[in-house]
Amino acid sequence: MKKFGFFAAALGSAALMLTSCLGETTNSQSVVNVPGLIEIDGASSTGYHTLINVGDLRIYSSLLDNKGLTTGDCVITSFEVDYSSDENANAAAVGYYNATVSTCDKVDKYNLESLTLPADTAALLENEVAVDGAVNALYMQSYLKGYQFLWSNITLKEDQDVAWHIYADMHNLEPIAQENGINTYALFLRAVQTREPSDDTTSKVLTCNAFFTKNYMDAINSREKNEGNNYYLTRVYYVKSIDSKTNKPVWDYDTVQTPVSQN
């Protein structure tokens, strides 16, 4: 599980227009901690390039070629692109932009699992661990090429590690509720211990994981598009505590707003 520090700055991208003292204008973009998917581009005759696809563009830095990344890896990356630089003059032809990549951290990937409500939410999973929050409001949640990137908070003991599970009732695409007339759906995020702690010292951890939810989210998007809606809500439920008397999960949820793709 990839652990991140708590950043004071908001996540996202910012396009910056920089003007020099001589009046020249350059067009560059700096982005901080955004999701990306790794692609390997090229051929043995010309050399392979490790690219990061961040949705609206693909970027390249020679530093990526030595990080052991493979096609399909999910990452969180920070970088800057100077669109006016000479090395990006042929970006449209080669299919990517050269960038200065400051960070590129691989994150864990998980597949969406099916559940039946309410039976499968009534009991704890084996070695389940309570979660502090499914969706950290300070960080940008993104849906990129079938993957839902979620920043979550959890309190762990020293050396303790967890694996994550995400569930949906994939046999029922009806909204579970409406909030101010907006259709609302449900995902269920759970964490289970995979490594026992070495002592009882605890610390709050921020983590980002990529969940492959494409089939479920595509079906919801199709429904919402047919109804003429612009966006919908998803409640991401999580076990916020474990009842000490009943040993049952106590649920809470965070809400994510998702725009409806018209493609």
C-alpha cells in the first residue's frame, strides 16, 4: 500500500502563462499529484518510451524509463510541461509531450467486487480494519480510463498494512437515493489487514488506490445520459468503526460528484 504525506496544498492542475522580461510569452502547465496510467510506446528499432497518460495528454520524461514501470500501472504524478519548447514542437506527430516529472508513484490496483445488499454489509470481513474516511475532501478524486482513484484516510499501527476492497450491487443499477433530485448510487470500500503490527503505536495514513470500476460506472453513465442528466452522485460507504459489543461494522459514507460523459 502506497502511503502519502498530508499535503497542505490542494491537488489539481493549473495552466500557467509565463511572460519573460523581454515580453516573450511561453505556455506551460504544472500539475501536482494527479492520476495517470502507464503506457509503453515505440519499437525496439527506435527505442521504447515510458509514457504517462493523464487523460487529456500523454507525457514523457527519460527518468520514467528506469523506474521499472509497465503498461497498465496506475500512478500519481507531478510534472510540468512547456508547450512552447523546441522539444515539443512535434508533439502532435509523436503523440506525447516531453515534461519535467518531479514525482511518479505507483499505486495499488483493485477490481470491483459484487455484493448483495444488505446481507453482505451486515458482518465484518476477516481481519477487517476501520477506515477514517473513504474520500479525502482535500484531494482530487478522478475517474481515468475505467479506474476510480480514491484518496482515503486510515489509522494504522506500526508496520501494519492493509489491502482494499471495493464493492457494488452490480445486479441492481437503480439509484439508492436522490439528493436534491440528483440520482445517488453506492460503492462500499473496505480494508483488511495483510500484515500484523509490530507494536501499538498508531499513526494516521493517507493513501491513494486505483479501483477498476469501468463496467459498473459505464452502465450508470449510460442510464444517466439517457435520462438527460449532467451529473450524478456516488456515496462511498466505509466501516468507520467496529461495535465493541456486537462486533458488527458501523457504516458511514463520503459523497463524490461525477459528471455524465456524453461520448
